[in-house]
Amino acid sequence: MDTSTTPRVVQLAEQIIADIAGRGLKSGDAYLGTADAARMLGVSTTSANRAMQLLVQRNVLTRRQKRGTFVADGIHSDSQRTIDRVHLVVNKAYLSTEGMLADGVIVGIQSVLPHAEIEFNHLPGSDDTAWVSELIAKTARSQQAEGFILARSSLTSQRLFQASGMPTVIFGSRFPSIQALPSIDRDQVQAGKLLTTHLVDRGVKKIGVLMRSQVLPGDHAFLDSIWKTSAELGLTPSDLTVRFLPADEQAIQHATRDLIHEHAAEGLICRSQPLAESASKMVRTSRQTKVKRTPIVVSDIYSRNQARLPWPSVIAAESAESIGAQLAEALISLAKGQQPEVAVRKLPVSLNDPSA
């Protein structure tokens, strides 16, 4: 069973290491700048910069202001080898459609665990008991110290990892019956409140909510917050219509059309960027001016193309690098047999409005 793939940013970092070795460079020698490294790798300067940031965290490279990039000593000498390999257990469908676990998160993990290998493990969309059990058994046979970070994980996978006793952190919300695994997630209650309030402040009286078909605990908190905030702002239950949809553009566009024309929705809350993209396409292509002006707000923005996003969206107050560092620190605590100081960490969020 081949369950793991190396993240792209790690692949690029390894290419840079190979280039350093191929050139025979040693500690203190000058290395390529970002633009030259991007040309060498055949990627954008953004991708090259992320890979070089990763190597700075590993102490393979060092950057000196106004002087350039240089080869460093290799590995932080004072790092404790508490975790040798970090498994990022991610639903493959969400990884491809929403780009979860951005490069910044990986850079943050390696800022705390510079020596650790990082692997993606693609969780199947359904019936994951055998898959997770085999991954746990394989890891248990390893001679290395390994830990897991679970993203958009099922109840089955959370339960199995909890029972395994291996260092495991949930990146997202844990199920109510899962008490032994720490979790780090954005404040979903505040996210629902911010988006609902924004639409109502714009005069929206009827709201359509587009959700993913797979519902997880964070979605419950998010929806509860929308209902509660709507009631506090004077809306009634009949003023909200919710749809749970697969990652299919036509299905999302048809549902959007139904919300606007059949349920008189005047504004849309989209749980994810792919939902917002498909809904926006339906709105833009409408022949009705009123429909074209339908305001859309979106909750989950990950590492997909974020250049000039047209919708107000929820963003974490902390950087992706900071979040990655917190995930790694929680893993280290578990590897030492300790529980993190905060078992359920809710990250503060704010609303980013491009029109403001």
C-alpha cells in the first residue's frame, strides 16, 4: 500500500539541496537568489521562495538582509529529535479541490521540527477503517518516532488514531466523543457570526447557505452560529435555506439558482472557496441585474489561488506558519507523554472585505 507522497514544497527543497551538493557548496558559500532559484527549479518565484523558507527553517540556508542567500550549517544543533516523521493525513479529494494544508503550514511545522520528514497520506473518502488501521500498523513497526496531523478527518479515523496512542493532532474540529486528541481549528462560531452579520448589514433579508456534502463538527458550530446570529438580527427560520452539496460545479450552480429563484435568497454564505467559485459563476452569467448583484461571502479559504478574491472572506488572525508551528508543538508534547496546555484551541478570525 503506497499511502504517502511528498509535499511539493518539500520536493523543491530537496532539489535545492541536491543543487547545493552538486555545486560542492559549503557552509558560508553564497547561493542563488529567489529569482535564480525559481529559474533553476522551473517554478514561480513564490514556490521557490517557500522552498527556500523551508530550508532556512532546516538551517540549510540562511538569508542576510541586503547581502543575499548563503549555505548554512545544515541542521539546528539544539533540536530535540522528538518526532522523526510527520504524517499529514488528508482527504485526497479536499486536498485537490481546496488545497488544504498550505505550504505555510508545512514551513511552520519544520520551524519547530526542522529535522522531521513530512509526508502526505491520502485518506480515502469513505470506508477508511482498513486504510487507517494499516497505516497505524505500518507506523508502529517503524524504528522512527512518528506523529500524525489529521485534516478534515472522519470519526472513524479520529477514533482509531485515538485508540492507537500515537502522537496525533487534529487540524480542524474533533468529534464530541474524541477527548484524548488535541485539536486546532479556526473559531467557527465567530466565522458564522461575521459572515451573517456582514450580509444583514448590507440589507439582506433572506440568506442561502451552501455547505459541503461531508458534514464535520466544525460545520455544526458554523451553522449553529448562522442560525443564532440571524435570529439575533431579526431574521426568522424561514429566511434561511441550507443546501449540502458535492464538489460538482453543475450541482452547485443549480442549487444556487434554486436558492435565488425559488427561495428568494438575496445573499449567499459559502462554506468553501470552490462553492463560492461555482455559485459566483451562476450569478455572473444571469441575465437579471438583481441576480448579478447577489452578495456572496465565503468561510474557508485555503491555498487555492487567492489573488484578488472578489468576496468578503474569513481569515485566521494568525499566519499559516504560526498555525503549523502550533501543530508541531502539540505533537512534541504528545511525544513526551504530555497533553498540550490547551486541548481545544480556537484560532481567532476576522473578515477580509476586498471592497472596504
